[in-house]
Amino acid sequence: MSTAVLVMAYGTPTGPENLLTFYTDVRRGRPPTPEQLADLARRYEAIGGISPLSLRTQAQIASIQGALDGLAPGEFTTYYGTKHADPKIEATLAEIAAAGHTQVIALVLAPHFSVLSVGEYLTRAKESAKSLGLTIGVIERWGEDPMLIALLAERLLEAQGALGIEDPGVEYLFTAHSLPIRILEMGDRYPEELAATARLVAERLALPHHRTGWQSAGRTPEPWLGPDLLAVLDELAAQGFRGVIVCPAGFTSDHLEVLYDIDIEAQQRASSLGLVLARTRSLNDDPALGELLAHRILAARVALDDQTTR
């Protein structure tokens, strides 16, 4: 029997009729207010009414499967599980067990680890796998993988060409999804992981300077990691920059946090400040990303086999 691979992503509503259920799940069972729901609906409408995340994720999984078939034919079968939509992580693991698999490798389509992001996916996967009698290995992080750095550098060079402004007037901003600031009290190294990705890309391209920032913070009373993307744009304009290239290094595909938060909201703020903003192209189903993750999966299975034979 082949090794199962559980590829996990955030999930997205399939249409307006699923929006309330999805948002309630994101809010851990607390229904949103009518105003909150209307605001989310407005943002989805601004990007065409539906997020491409589900289709993008399925294409990424197909790419991973193709790369695995090339490296180890017949040895792996990929499955898809989400955090907030169907199919949920637990349902997919039940499907894996029902298919007769005894071993599963789990990964999240996000390169940086935090206990409140990737950690939550992996905890759910581990607990469900244990209840089903499955042996599980996990991939926690891959933000410093040389293949990822090369992919991001390639896209940043593309964005440089599109911007049309010389380096002295351009800032390079690497972003990821903000998280509650309490992760720092847990010793979480999520900010350091984003900074490491940014540093490696900057070194590869010999960028004169760069910075990191955070975006898409949740609408909750507690403080979230900063500086926020929009605040960074304000600061860049005040410092005399003429342009900015935003590399959303914490995301792997086009979805609401990229297509709205950067392409619409941040673009509007930049325009109002007299800044020219360009965004790096999302990784989506680039075959190189599939190859990167396939190699990580192979290494994780070797580690799992070593662990189970001790």
C-alpha cells in the first residue's frame, strides 16, 4: 500500500451561500455579526465573488503528485484536507484510513511555522491519525528551502522589471499573515522564519535593503504582529521611497489575502501616497514548488521509517 500524503490548506467558501458557515468556523463556532459578514462578502465580491484558493490548491496537489510519481512511482497517494471548509482534515484522514493506508505524511501549504498557524493543522492531523491507528510524519517548515528562495527571487526580478523604477527609490517588502502577538510569549519563532526567508532572497539578489511586514490581521480585540502592510506603505512614502515590491512570502497561492489585501486595498493606499506598488507573482502550481514539496515528503518518510523501526 502506498504512503498517503495529507496536503492541508486553509479552505474557502465555494460561494456566497457558504459564507456564513465558513466564517463561523473561522471564528471557532462564533457567528459573525451582520456587519462582519457583509464586510467579508464585500471583499469576496471585489475579487470576483469567489476565491480561487480551492482550485489553486487542487492544482498544487496535482503538481505534488506528479513530482512524487516522477521520483517514486506508485509509492505515494495525495489527499486534500482543509482547516475551515470541506473536506476537513479529520474527514480526509478517515478516508485515508478507510482506503487501507497505515502511514501518512502531513504538510501545510505554508512555509513558516507558528504554533497558532501550521501548528494547529499538524496538531489536528496528529490527533486524528492517532485515533485512527495511522502512523504519521509531519513537515513543519520549509521557508529556507533553496528551491523556495530561488522561486521567490525569480518572481521578485519579474516584479522589478514591471515596476520600472531604479533600486534607490524602491523598497522590497516581504510579508506573511499576521498572528496574535501572544505567540511571542510562547517563544514562537514565526517572525524570525519570515525574516530568514527575506534575508536569503535579498542575499541571492544582492538587494540594497529590504524589510518585513504583516498583513491580513484578524478582526479581534487582541494585538497582532506588526507593522501592518498599510502602515509600512505610509512609512515608505514618508521616507521618500517612490515604489515598493511586495513579496507575500508567507502565502503560496492566489486567494483573498493576496487578491484583495494586496492587489486592491494596499494598491489603493500606495496610489493615494504616490507610491508605485508591484506584487510578486504567486507560486500557485509552479512545477518547481511541487518538486520542492515532493523532496520534503520523501525525506519525511525516511525519517518516519527510521523512527518506527527503532
